[in-house]
Amino acid sequence: MARDIGIDLGTANILIYLQGRGVILNEPSLVAVNDKTGQVIAIGAQAYKMVGRTPKDVSVIHPLKGGVIADISITEQLLEQFIRRLNLQSIFHKPDILICTPTNITSVEEKAIIQAAIKCGGKSIYLEEEPKVAAVGVGLDIFSPIGNMVIDMGGGTSDIAVLSMGAAVTSRSIKLAGDDIDHEIALYIKDKYQMLIGDRTAEDIKMNLGTAIPLENESDMMIKGRDMASGLPKIITIHSNEIYDCMKEILETIAEEARLVLEQTPPELAGDIIERGIMVTGGGALIHGIDTFLNGRLQVPVLIAENPLDSVALGTGILLERIKAKSGPFDFIKNLFNTNRVVMNPTANMVDEKGEE
């Protein structure tokens, strides 16, 4: 019998949760393609090793941008190869798949994700909003009439939501997150030091020196790149507070979006959030001092998830179990499900396999 799977379809990484085993795959959302033949050469971690090191007829691409599918064909191949590794399908059984999406996703983007999942061999496809799944993954009780607030800072999007009774009461999603920080770091190095660095180097700088607050005791890091004037290799040393300056504007924007969500939150739920705090998940939760930064801007306690990178994937597993259970908050859904149906949102409407309502 096929095991159900949950997919955190991230711009930076794809995580797959397998029922009964937990998170069994966590690899970069990258594909190396031969530009002449269109053939996929490598995916995931193998493609990541090729970033910045390919010949001219090979490209390493992100088929997912801003949390949604930018290249349907390549995304289908990426998911198909990942799922094939799990050996879940048989002649008689196909897995049900729950995929996370940003809030405020368009119907076109929904259909692209559904199409990719069906072509990868899914039976019933469930789409659910990322902050909701992340909240479930970190253990928040979002099904009670109690306010919970989550900020999920990923690679392509930052999703912010206040949740109660299993749904988002207020939410915002902005295409401003980790990848944009990488870009700002590379631009800063180029402008100040007249040196070009690659995407991998910019990401390494963010992970090692990234900070949301200025530091008295700075860390430093030697980085390598190409001198713009001479064209020759070059080495420089950069410090934490330089990277803080690169990140500040983006983090301020995310904090402002969170403030707007709080501004639209009903008073009773706002009171719950003051008492329970705001939970931060995703890769952005690993930025040094992000809790102190957000607390200062929002005047609300801020908590960092225990496993921020796995929160969404873990949440997919919990929601799949609830969907399949004969009791619990999703009980009424059992009467709606038919085989070979695609559910766009387990708590809302449904579409068929062609993505038609």
C-alpha cells in the first residue's frame, strides 16, 4: 500500500515527509539542465554542487521562484525524480500528497502545483497554506478558538498569519526572504569591494555572519571572488555588522508586514498573541537576533521554533493524519473526499484532477 507524503515545496529547499518515517528528504530546489538537449543532468544536492561551476551549455536553475512554480516542466521532473527515490508507487496504489503553498496564492499558481503533483503519480492532492502547516508542525493548537501568530521566513517568500479555529484570520505573503538577502549581500560586496561573488558564497556569508541586530563583538570571514578591475581572483575579510547593514532593510519590511497583520487582527485574538507570543519558522528563524529584532519592532514576545527548517514538513505529516482520521477537526471532510479528486484546501473547496472547480 502506498504511503502518503507531505511536501514542503520551498524556493530554496524541498522537504518530503513520509508517513510513518518522518522527514526523509531535504535537498535544494535546483535542477542542472543541458541547454542544448533540455535533458536534466542533476537535481537537488548534486545540482547544488554545480552552482557557479558549469560549462556554458549547462545551466543550474531554480524552477521555483517566490514560493511558486516558475517552470512547470522542470518542476515536474524535479518532483518526479525525488518521489521515485522513495519507491512509493505500485500498480494498484498511489500516494496522497499534501503540498504547502504561500498565502494569497493565485488560481493559476495553484493549478500549476496540482498539475505537477498529479504527473508525479499522486492520487489525491491537498494544498494548504504554509504558515498554517508550519504552526501545526511546531505544535501550536490552531484548531481551538485561540489566536496564534506565525512568521514563516523561507527562501522565496515570507508568510505571516494569525490563525484560529483551523484557518487564517489575517495573513500576508511577500516575495521578500532569504534569496533577497543573498542578493543584497552580493550587491554590497560588489559595490564596496569591487568584487564579484557567486550565489553559494553569498549564502555562506548569510549563514555565518547574518545578524538582525548590530553586534559589539563582531565575527569575521574571509571570502573569495573575482576582482572587477583586474579580473583576477581576490580575497577579502568582511564583518558581521556589514552584513547587518545588508539585511536591515529587508528585515524592516518583513517586520512592517507583520505589524500590518497585527493591526488587522481582532482585539480578542490580539490579546491571545500578546500572551502566547509570535512563532518564527523557516530559514529566517536561524538569523542571529531575529527574535530580539522582531520583539523590538512589534512589542510582542517572539519565539523561535525548535526545528525551524523542518516545521512545515512535519506539519504536513500531522495534517495528513488528521485528514485521513475518522475523528477530529477534519471529520466533516471525510464525506467530501472521493478517490482521484484533488482538494485545493482541506478546509475549503475542491477541484478535480484537471484543476477545474
